[in-house]
Amino acid sequence: MNTNNELISLKENASKPIYSLTPFTLLDYPHKSACILWFAGCNMRCLYCYNPEIVRGKGFLSFEKILAFLHSRKNLLDAVVFSGGECLLHKNVIPLIAEVKKMGFLVKIDTNGSSPEVMHQLLNQKQIDYIALDFKAPESKFQSITQSDLYNSFEKTLDLILQSQISFEVRTTYHSDLLTEEDLKEMIAFLENKKYVGNYYIQYFKNDVETLSKLERSDNRMDYQKLSTPTIKIILRE
């Protein structure tokens, strides 16, 4: 049986979905100054994830505190990045994004693509300006790497974004024990088949950091440039 204290704790956790705030960055929104909201919790458990404290953790910041901070940054920051964890899991994220847009900020969403219904609403309401979509793995390896059965949701989200013609990027974290060059070629072919045109960012796994699963060091010496195609340019992001 829940005690009153436990009920109060649950309510507080639900009202504080954000693990932490990065007040300023020039790296996370292309050519814009931004802050980052790190939402606690995720519905994937990617073996290489180096934010275990965010994925497994609880929130510490309420929407009210975030909105107060953003009011103090109007005309000083260009954009707000919603990241995590997985920001689109949180039930009140749509009204929060709407409030941020009303303040005049650009909005970028970092997502694993697991919430196509939420993405559909946000795109229809024109509440997003830029999206970074994580392409975790080809379908054959998606479940083993993410510890989830969410590949179909990812594909639906990709299709929605492509149909919307919004500015977005696709990115993959590479660990040599998890993905091979052939896997990357398969993923690029998949994107080409979807008629994706643009940059495809390959991110090196960060060696010597705490991750959700204990992994050996990744060999990051692959020549990714040769994987570029006439329509998809591979760009390394370290």
C-alpha cells in the first residue's frame, strides 16, 4: 500500500521531468546559440549510452523553473534544445514546447524516434524548427543494441519527418563491437531508399566513459568518407 509520502514523491517526480539544464551552447543547434533541456528517462537502453544517470535517473527541474529561466534569456538565446533521455516520452512536453515557441525561441528536438504520435502532433502544429533523429542500428541489430522493440516506431517517425520537409539530421553512434562497415552501408542504403538527401552524421563512441553496458574500447579508425554517396554525405562528429 502506498503511503502519503510515497504519493507525494510520485507527484513531485512527475512534475519535475528535467534532469538538468545546460544554459548555453553553440554546438547543439546549427549556427544558433541555445540551451539544452535534459529530460530524465528513456524507453531504450542502448549499450553504448554514456548518459546512464539521465536514462535511469529522476528529474530535478520543473517546467515552471525552466520557463522562468527562459524568460530571463529572451533576446539572449536563439533556441531551446529538447534532449535526454527521450524528451518526447513526457506527457506535458507538447504544451511546454508551445510555451517555448510563444516566447520566440527556435525549438530543436533530439529524439530516438520512438514516439511517432507525438512527433505527428508537433509537426502538424508547426512547433518544431529542427530535429536530430538517432538511427541506432539496422533492423537486424536494433533490438540487441537498444534493448527495445521500437524499430517500427523509429521508421514511422522518419517517414513523418521526411514528409514534413522540416530541417533535420540523421545521426548514428558507432562502436566497432556493435556495428560493422557493412551495417553502416545497409543503413545508408535504407536512407537512400527512403529518398533521404543530406548529411548523415557518424558519432564516435566515447571511450573511457561510464556507459549502460560495459563495453571494450571502440576502434574508431574506419574510413567513413568512402561511405558517402551522391545523395548522402557522411560527416564525422567526434
